[in-house]
Amino acid sequence: MTPSEPSRIAPSLRCTCAADGFGLIDLVFVIGIIAILAMIAFPRLLLARQSAGAASAIGSLRAINSGQLTFALTCGGGFYAPTLTVLGTAPAGSPSAFVGPNLGGANSVTRAGYLIQLSATPAGTSPATCNGLGAGQTGQAFKVAADALEASNARFFASNATGQIYEHTSSLFAVMPEEGPSPQGALLK
């Protein structure tokens, strides 16, 4: 048979081989594309997670400020609770505490990547409270802070008896006064 002659092989005997499924090269290519997309998306995912944690920390500080105000007006005789566990203790005859169990279960609470802590200097003239705290243990003011636990997160928050929330790039708990403006950080609007 010469190259110019048409093939005389029967059509049913010709090879009709087709590739079925993926080859190894195809699989490597797809995995490479997925890896590139993951590398692009990962920093944004981390930022979104930190933003959600910051929103949770701000919400926690607002809930504690509200709980402290309610405590002072209804249970503390005008004085504030010195710890989160005092705010988490319900008054006698009431089913509800001043903050939820997720905030009032311990004196230092970890939530959404933040360490939340509260303190109030005891005032010797304070009365006993309706939820079992003795006289002289509550404070005339308080401070509360939410400190980021991840090294890559540079958003720290704090508040005090004024009810205003401040943000800074480092912890505010040590410098935050129990009332009045913070010497560091910016006021959140």
C-alpha cells in the first residue's frame, strides 16, 4: 500500500481509542489552580475572622456595660460589680443574671479570640448586694477590657463606667481608669 492509496482497513477495525477520565497531568493542574486560589483567599479569610472577633468583643463590652448599669441601679445600691462572676450571679428570686453565662461564668472569659476581664476597686461604704455580695465589696466605678489573643490581631478594646468604648493597638486594661477618658486609644463612635 502506498501513501497515496486510501486505507483499505475496514472501518470497524480502526482504533477508536478515547481518553476516559482524568490523567495525572490534569489532576496536578487542577490541584495547582486550587492551591493558587487558596493562597489568594487565605489572608482575606483571616481578616474576616479577626473582624468578626472584634465585633464580638465590642458586643461583649456593651453587654457588660449594660449589665453593670442594671446591677448598680437595681442590686448594688448605686455601686458596680467587681467581677464578671458577680454580674453572672442572679439576684435572689430571679432566674436571670445581669450578663449571660457565657460572660459571667468566670472572672476572665475567652470569646472569639479575645480575653475579657473586669475589675472595680472596692468601696468601703458600699452596701451588700441583692445577689449575695457582702458590704464593702462593690466599686464606685469599673473598667473592662477585651484583649486580642492572636499575635496578628492588633485591635484591643476597653471601656469603663462612662460606657464609652476605646480601641488601641495594644492592651488598654492596665492604663484604663475606672471612670473618665482613656489616656490611650481612640474612642469608638
